[in-house]
Amino acid sequence: MDYLKIISYCLLCVLVVGLLAPVQGAHAAPVDDVLKTLTASTAPTDGKGANLFEKLFDLLFNKILGPILNIFNGGKAEAPASTSPIKVTPLPPSSSGPIQDTGVLRGKVIVVDPGHGGSNPGAVAFNTREADNNLAVALKLRDKLVRAGANVIMTRSTDRTVAPEGSSLGEELQARVDIAEANHADIFVSIHSNSNPDPTIAGAMTFYPSGRSQSLALEVQSALIESTNAVDKGVAPATFYVLRNTSMPSILVEMGFVTNDQEAKKLQDDSYRNSIAQGIYNGIVRYFNKNSK
């Protein structure tokens, strides 16, 4: 993208020279000095001229050239909103390499937890329910894990609550934790769909309990992005009930935003659901490959 930056700076030079020439004539400042003044984030704004240049710079780069050429963020995926209370850890730039299924999943007890269900549909938008997306992907993930020899236990395999209907939210979540604990699971994977008041927000991210399970989250998130090409929202610690109350390595995967029109359509697409399941599966295999004794 370097050539795009050169073009954009040339355009700015032309604009600045055109503005300065009538005022300063032969005594105009060197272009480099002008550019340094305009691009310095700490430059003072005590004069109308400085304010004018800041407005021009903002208009040219942030409002026009920046969005068109994408030159100031290196072409990276959208970053999480700065107002989010969650501290997100971006993935390393390199991938984890091709999946190597060496039979490492044989005998592993993996609890797959499709979030919500029954009377609790989760997030609903654009004619899609979170609970339906979660279950569809979880069933595909189950099948892939079973074929690899894992002992997969589903917290639910139909559209229902895990605790008896009418139970409190705490009882519902504890019922999922109880399943993982009672079966001495090697890992716990909870699958969810995200939502946001801003309908432009899209992407997948993976949460883990603070202080543990980050390696599992990183492997799954990395493989998930590779498989789906979704916007990478990174990994982050969280205090979700099912994460903080399970004793084994645990993660909660947010596959995408049902509140984003395009992503909602993808989450209802069978092929895309399979890509999500494959990505989560690949990450689990990589995790056990690295952590098996």
C-alpha cells in the first residue's frame, strides 16, 4: 500500500501549495515542514490557519482517502470498539500452520455447549435466532469430533433448555457446568452468536476465563478465522458463568453477529456453518497436539 500513501501525500502537497501560494508567495514553508505540521498529532491549534489545515487534513485523509484507500490501518480487519470494556488480545500475524490430525482426540472427553435454547432464544435479528445457529454449528462440530474418536457430550442436542423449563438463568447455566464437571471433561466449548446495537459490527471472537485457557482460545480463534475469513475480533478474558465455574480448560466462541445483516445471512447458511464447525474443530486438534503428553 506504499504507493497509495505516496499518491495521497502528493495530493495533499498540491492542496497545501495551492492554499499557501497566494499568502506566502516565495516565502512558503518547505513541503516537508508543512506535512510535519499537518500530520503531527500534538500540533497546537491556536490559530485559524492551523485549524483550517487540521480540517483539510481530516477531510482529505480520514473522510475521503482513508476510507477509500484504507491506508492508515494497514488493511487490517476492523478493530473492536474503543468503548468496549473488554480487553481484546489480537491474534499473532502468522497462522498456526496446517492441521495435523494425529489421532490426538481419541478418548478425549469434550463437552459442546450450544448456548440458549427452548424458551431462551438468545439474540434475535434479521429473522435468525441465536439458539438455532448455536445448535446447528454445535451438531456439526460434534460429528467432526466423534469421527476423530472423541467422546462428545452435548449439553443439549435439540431446541430446549438444559435445566427444566421455568428454572432461573443461574440454574440453567449451572446445569451446563454440572454436565461438564460430572463427565470430567477435558475441555468445555460453549458456542454462541453475538449481537450489538451497531448493525455494522461483524466478526468472530473467542472468550476464555481470566488466568487460564488462553492457549485453547488462541488456537480455536486462529483456526476459526482461517476457515471462515470472518472479521477477526481476537480473544479476550471474560467472566461468563460457564467459564468461571468450570474447572477444565473452557472457551466461549462468538461465531458472528446476528445484528449484522450480512453476517446473519451467513450464520443461517449450511456451508458457512460447516466452515465454522471445521474451524473450531481444527483449533481443538491443534490445542491437543501442542498440549498432549
